[in-house]
Amino acid sequence: MKALKRCVASGCALLAATLPGIAAAQELDTGNTAWMLTSTALVLFMTIPGLSLFYAGMVRAKNALSVMMQCFTITCLMTVLWALYVYSLAFGTDVGGVIGDLGKAFMAGVAVDSVSGSIPETVFSMFQLTFAIITPALIVGAFAERMKFSAMLCFMALWVTLVYAPVAHWVWGGGWLGTMGVKDFAGGTVVHINAGVAGLMAALVLGKRRGFPQTPMKPSNLVLTMVGAGMLWVGWFGFNAGSELAADGVAGMAMAVTQIATAAAALTWMFLEWMAHGKPSALGLASGAVAGLVAITPASGFVGPMGALVIGVASGLFCYLAVVKAKRAFGYDDSLDAFGVHGIGGVVGAILTGVFIDAGLGGAGLPEGVSLGGQVMLQVIGAGTTIIYCGIVSLIILKVLDATVGLRVSEEQEQVGLDLVLHDEQGYNLS
Amino acid sequence: MKLITAVIKPFKLEDVRQALGEAGVQGMTVTEVKGFGRQKGHTELYRGAEYTVDFVPKTKIEAAVPDSLLDQAVEAIIAAAATGSIGDGKVFVSDLENAVRIRTGETGDQAL
């Protein structure tokens, strides 16, 4: 029976090969579909529980539950908005290279048999949704421990509509940046630069936490942070290798370079700290790993293993300097370094993607007729445009919300802690 | 009767408990405490943010002993808790007016 099935299957394949008309571009591939179902679960796992734990461990005990609550709520809110209209804005039919139309609003036309590329459109849409979940969740790190929950919800709903959806469309949805030739394999620009810059704006508009930087603000539980960092690393294979939207050689290379860059960045940060302060730290090691994951994201489908190694070392170095030196020098309070790690790591990765894509440097090769300098310039344009657009629109949203609902909790509420004040619960009831 | 109050390094608790037992001390009360002496605190570093922690975790042992046992009990604590490095802790001795065993109503040395 099995032999018969195989015989019929190979017969069909032969027929399809000889009659190209039958093998249409929109044919579903079960192998690809299986991998994308898996990848979607992996990327969701990055936010809940990965990022939630990573962040919860870094805040003070009185705010641990609040950041987990924010990440979890963002997951729910983004999902509902995605189904209503955000998917359509990002991936609907292109309107002038700027935004998608509302043809897919309410998931119109996304049915059991809809195919996108070689996978069901349901899977494509859910995979992309997980990116629209983690991007706003990353911003939480910048304003942790002082933002009103209601204001956070308003900000995230507006931000995903006015910033995430258009930028995702520009790069991946058939918009102008992608058409121009900007290379962003898995979201260095769309996810990390976007989240990092929005986070910086939020940190600046909200102002510093009371007592920063002179009062000790010790992480509540670095064990949770290490666990969360590990989950982020594992989930990132879905993020990067999944962004190929297929189970093929490019996905395999994306996985390999993700692993290599992450390890290199983690070691770089650890040794830098060891040299500067005399001891290697767990938080430094985990921070370096995340910096490497961020920087390899745009490059993952384009560069080779040795390119990944350089990208890892560079991101470890630059993110370390941003977090440990620049933040202190400029005095802004990016609580959990959303900008320092995701903003800076995203820029490092975006620019180096333009370098290590070169076949001579082990990459997949520059597009025809584009020089290395030209590609780097395109990458700078992609990153720069996102920084400017995201920066300005995020700033406007924050200012409007500050004037209407108010962004920040009161001094007393901040003192008591957001878990108790905003949620009538405590993350830890240990005694 | 004397009350011995010893503040020691937490990891030395088991050694001190055993030494006091061998010296004939029948019971003790142990509390996790924080404080500093000449050792001062220590510094912690999180992503470049350096915090000075003034109060170091210590373990406080309280034991009431008859006058006859005092010297050997104090010596037992000192011998068991010493590492030779700064922060080994201190032993305080104070007079104790009375003690009562709740179950029997015995008082003084009988209650210890």
C-alpha cells in the first residue's frame, strides 16, 4: 500500500515537472508548512515566557509582576488588533509603497485553503503576528517600573498601528524600502531598531525612575533573567531561520549564523566586563547573547559563518559600550536597556549585513549591479529612515498621551511598586 | 547565668552549632540578620551600575548558659567560627537575670 502511494506520488511529481502549468507558484509544501508552524510557536515562546522572564528578573521585586503582565497583555492586544486590521495594513495590497490596504481587514479572505508562498496564509499571518507581538513587548524594557498600565495599552495600540504596521510594510510587505533593495532578513530594522528607538523616546518623555541613578535598583531575580535569556536564544531559531518561510538551505544557514553570532557576542561582553571590572557576570553574559541575537537578525539569511562571528563580536562591543558607558554619560533612564541592546544592536546588524552579504566575505552575494558600498548605503538609509520615522511618530504619540491620559504613575505609587498599586497583587509572597 | 549573643558568617552556623553542643550548651536561637562592622559592605555591579551594599548577611546565635559553662562556650564559638579573614563576627556576653521553662515552671540554671 505504501509502495503504491509512493508510486502515485512520484508519478504526480513527474507530471507536475513536465507540465509547469500544474506546478503553480502557490502550491502548498508540507515540509515548509511544518517548519513554519514550529517557528511560529518558537517566536511566540520568545515573548511569553522568554522576554517576560528576562525582564521580570531585572526589575525590582515590587515591579516583577507588572512587566510580565505588560508583556502578556501586549500579546493579547496585538493579536486582536492584528486580526482586525494590522495584518492588512502590513501585508495587504500595497498602496503607493507606503502601507497595505484594508482588503485583509478582519482576516478577510484568509481561509483554510489560502496559500501564501508555499505555506497556508493562516500560518504566514500568525508567524508575522508573533513579530508584531515581540516588538512592542521589547519597548517595555525602556519604561519599566514607572508607566501607567492604561497609558501603556493606549501607547502600544497606537504604536503598532502608526509605526510597526507601516515599517513592516515598507520592508516586507512590498513597500518602498524592500523594493529599493534594503536587506532585512528577520527584522533588524522592523523589530529591533524600531523597538529600540521607541523605547528611547519613551524613556526620555517619561523621565528617570525616582532615585536613578544614585539609589541602588538591584535586579530582583537574575535566575529568571538567565532562564528568559536562554528561552530567547532558543526561540530565536524560529525568528531567524523561520524568516526564510521555508525549510531549506537558507533556513539552515540562518540557524547556523544565529548560533555563532550569539555565542561570539556573549563571550565578547563577558570578557569586556571581566577586563573592565575584574569579574565576569551572568547578567553581562546574557546581555551579550541578546545583543548578538539582535545584530544577526537582519543578516541571518545573507551572511556566512565567519561574517556572523564578526557581527557577533561587533555587537557585543558596541552594545556593551552603549549600555555601560553611553547610558551613564547621557543620563537617560532606559531601565532595562531596550535602546542600548536592541537599538544599537539593530543598527550594527543592519549596516554589517550590507558588508558581509558580499560573496567574497562568505555571504550569499550582493544583488546584481550593487556594489558593497552601495549596499551599505542602502542599509544606512533603511536604518536611518526607521530611526527618524519611528522617533518622530513615537514622540508624538507619547506627548499626546501624556497630555490626555497621563503616562506616569504618581511618586507614591512608584515608591510602593506597580504590582501592588496597579494590579492589587504581588509577584512574590515569600513569607 | 549569661546570655551569649554571637554574630557569625552564615556558612559557619553548622560548625558553631556542633561546637556549642559538644561544649554542653543545650539550646540556642538562630536568626538571619544583616549588618556591618570593620568589614563594611561589598559592591555589586549590574550592567555597569555599581551599588554599594552596606549591610552584609550574617547569622546571629543567642544561647543562655550557666556561669560555669560560659568560658568554654565562648571558646567553642570562637574556634568554630574563625576563618582568620575580616568579617568573622563578634561574640557579646551579657548578664541574664532569670530564665523559665514554660512547660514545668523551673527557673534559673534548672531551666537552661
